[in-house]
Amino acid sequence: MRASRAIAGFVALLPIYVPLSAQWLHYPTAGIPRTRDGKPNLSAPTPKTADGKPDLSGIWNVENDAGQSQFLDIAPSVRGGLPYRPGMAEVAKARAAPPKTSEPITRCLPIGIVERSTWPGGLKKIVQIPGLILILNEYNTSYRQIFTEGRPLPVDPQPAWDGYSVGKWDGDTLVVETTGFKDGQWLDTEGNPLTDAAHITERFRRVNFGHMEIEIAVNDPKAYIRPWTTKVKQVLAAETDLVEFICAENEKDRQHMDAAMQAPAGTAK
């Protein structure tokens, strides 16, 4: 039942992001390695920066159907399932019940760093410069900063949707620590919770030119009895670029969802 509701929610979101994939098609990406027939060579070696670190720059999206499943419900990708604290499974169940008008993406609110990593329509551009990595998100034309110049995580920060992120290199893997989240976030469309107590560790590894793996470890003692880990696979989106996407612009679905929720049983159409 949980899976069917999640799939229904995903299908409802299709009109939001599918048209975006048709923008800026076939515009050549500068400096990209190519096969003999001129196509992007996604299996080419990982690019490096001037200091010899892997260059994570590029436009990325979820690689395959496994990522889509994580967007719908992240629990099956976690060994043993999500280790809920008492009452948290019930929170997720209540959130996932139709018509899901409290879901952040339904309200055109930010969706958080975990859900954004699994959203099949959520293109993001990574820009890597000395001391800083920027992640530019197509959805709601937003950004995330990862500071790599050595600063510590802030103490008692103003809560934020993406939290506050610092990163350092462990060999060829970028390790990013993030805290300071706004409370009440969703990890997926199934409503699995993320609270303001969460500490997320991401490990970014660019496998080759066109593929990247992100291991995500969530330590959220208010929602889960122990830390848990999942892995997301990303693929380079070549020959394209971000386009402006403001979720609330011309949005017409939520009013119908609210009406359906308020209508007496058996009368909603």
C-alpha cells in the first residue's frame, strides 16, 4: 500500500519536470571527451583540478530506476529498512496518505538535500572552485554551498532547508558534513522524516567522467534509533544546461488537492 501511494504521488509530479528535459537539447558541452562518432564519452577518465583532486563539476541527474525508487520511498535502499524511533513510522504513514497537501514539493517549498539527490527530474549543476563547491539546483532556481577551505560547522545556526555544509577530501572522495537543518523535512515522497537534530555525511566519488556515486549517511537521533546509510548513483547530463524552474509559477494543482481533501467522502471528483 505504501508503494502504491508513493507511485501515485510520483505520477502526479510528472507534469512538473518532464518538459524540462526537452530544453537546450544538443547544445555541445565544451571540453567534454567524445567517442569516435562524436558522442559524449561518459566512460572517459575522471577529470582533475589543478591541484590533482577529482573535478566534480558538471550537470548531474539520477542515473537509473533505482534512484527513482529512492525518491518514492528511500527505506528499501537502507539495509534492514529505516530504524524509526517510536511514533516516526506513524508520522510517515500519515504524511503519505492522500492527498498529501503537506508535502513540501506539493507546496513548492524546498525539498532538502537527500530528496533532491534522488529526484529523477532534479537537474543540478556542480561548480567546483578552490575553497568552495556550489550546487545550483534547477528546481526553484536554488543553490547550496559546500565550503572546503577548512572552516568548521557553525554552532547554533539559523535552521535552513539545506543546512550548513563543509567538505574535505579523503583521497579521491569528497566528504561533506551538514548540520543545521530546518525541522519537519521529508526524505522522500513517502514522508520519511528528517529533523533539526540530523547530521548528514555525504561521500561524493566521481567514478569516471560520466558517473558519480554519493553515499549518504543520516544520523538523526530524534527520528531514528541509529544512523543509517544509502547510496545514490548519478549520471552526467551532457549537451544540456539548467533552465529557470519556479515551482509556484502558474501552479494549479494544489487548489484541487485541497478541494478534494475538504469534500465529504464520496463527493470528490
